[in-house]
Amino acid sequence: MAISQAARLATMLMLLPLLLISCGVGSILCSSMTTVHDNSTDMISLLDFKRAITNDSRQALTSWHTSFPLCSWEGVHCSSGRVTKLYLRQRGLFGRISSSLGNLTFLRTLDLSKNGFTGELPPLNRLHRLEYLDLGKNSLRGTIPDTLTNCSKLRSLDLSANLLMGEIPLGIGRLSNLRKVWLSSNNLTGTIPPSLRNNSQLEDIVLTDNRFMGTIPDEMGSFPSLVYLGLAGNMLSGGIPETLYKYNQSSLEYLYLYSNMLGKTLPSNFGDTFPDLKHLCLDNNNFEGHLPASLGNISGLRLLNFSSNNFIGQVPGSFGNLEQLEYLILQRNNFWGFIPIELGGLKQLTHLDLSDNNLQGGVP
């Protein structure tokens, strides 16, 4: 009896390595099957997206077929077998954007810009890895869903040149990693949300050509890395917030506030706070008072457009210090006196418009 038990124990010990190997293989197979399943989910999602395309005139999606490996499809980029980037910019695609794209949970970049997509923005709130979203230059309608702010890693958001309406979601302040927000050329309304102040890393704020009302929030001066501020072509009123020129805005290069209902005077130190400004456009507003001589301290300025306002007084001779200036446009104001002789030293100046003022003398 003891011999029989010993024999059985020896047999089990001999089989144990085989069992361990088998379990290892099983776990490998199970892991492999999981990967295949996840990859299949990505494939199903993309095929759903393809089915919603009504016109693929350039045959951009001909490779999107189960007989081809998913990661070799046109515009599809993968990492470890999962779809991480969908780049179909300017492919001549028409149709709706399928909500199935919201299942591509490993997606980091989604670029469908410059196509003919219609309908509303799909729910993308499950894309927690998404960093770059560009749906600009399409024909998308509806509102910007608040659920989009669940994409907490989003760094760049471009929904410009669509037909979007409604207000900017207040929850946009939750996107703490956001660096660029382009919402220009839509039909967006309401006010500019002060919650943007929470996006402290913002470099580009472009809300041009919408229907925003109210004043420019004080929070616009709280971005230490801001390079481009475009609020032109809206119905904004009031003055330029003090926060925008009270502190040194050394990163700001482009300031576009034209075609609003902004007014009031420019402070005397206005030009001292924007040392690296290249474009300054305040045209088609209701600004008044004298131009501050400090504008001549913005040494890298290339474009200055103050046309169609209510400025008075003389054109500052300090403008002669703007050695990089190419465009000086001051027409349709109430300037008087002689044209400063200092303007004659601006060797880069190619466009000078001082018409519809009360200036005397010739161009230096």
C-alpha cells in the first residue's frame, strides 16, 4: 500500500512541471486572446466609422478592410496593437462622425479636419488618453458637449470653422493640460467663461468670429505662457482688462481684438508690457484718447492696426523706433498735426495708411 502511494506521488511530481508549463501557456494564450479581443474592438469601431461615410471620393478608406491588418489601414497608427492615432486630415470625406470613435480608448490623436463632416459632435468622453483633437474646417452643428471636458489629458482642441452654436462649456476649466483652444469661425454665443483661468498652461486662445458678448474677462491676463490671443470679430464691450497690461506679458506675440465694440483709452504704459508683441490689431472698435508713446517700445512689432476708432492727437514720433514695422494702419480716426518725420526711417515699412484723419504735410 505504501509502495503504491509512493508511486502515485512520484508520478504527480513528474507531471507538475508539465502542468506549470501548461498553465503558463494557458495564461499566455489568455493574454493573447485578450489582446486580439481589444484589437477587434478597435477594428469594429473603425468599420462603424467607415459605414457612416457617405462619400469617399478620394478612396481614402479602401484599405479599411478585414483582409488587411488594422494597423496598416490608411490614417491609422498603432502602438502595441492598439489604435493610438487616427489622422484623416483633408481626405475628402463626407458624412457623420460615428459615435463608435468613442470606443477607441487608447486614442491620443484624432484629426478629421478639412473634410465635409456634418451632424453633431459625437460623445468622446471615454477617450481619457486623448491629447490632440482637431475637427476644424468641417460642417459640424449643435453645441460643444460638456462631456468633452472628461478628456482630462487634452492638450490641443480645434473645433474652428464649423457651424457650432451655444456657449463654451463651463467645465472647460477642468482641462488643466490644455495649451491650445481654437474655436474661431462658429456661431458660439454667451460670454467668455472665466473658468479658463484654470487652464494655466494655455498658449493659444482663439475665439475669433463668433458672437460672444460681455467684457473680456480679467482672467485673460493670468496665463504666463500665452502667445496668441484672438478675440476679434465678436460683440465684446468695455475696455482691455487691466490684468492684460498691468504685468509683463513677455510671451504674448499676437493680440487680435479688432471688430468688436471695445472702447476707453489706452494707458500710458500699454507698450511697456508687451516686449515681444509682433501683431497688435485694435481696429474697428470705439477706442479713444491719445496713442501712448510707449507703443514705440515694442521693438519687434511688425503690424499695428488702429484704424476705425476715435483716437485723437498726434501720431507719436516714437513709432520711428519700430524698426521691424511692416504695416502701420491708422486711417479713419481723428489724428491731427504733421506726420512724424521719424516714420521716414522705417526701412521695413511696406504699408502705410493714414487716410481719413486731419493730418498735415506729406509722407516723410
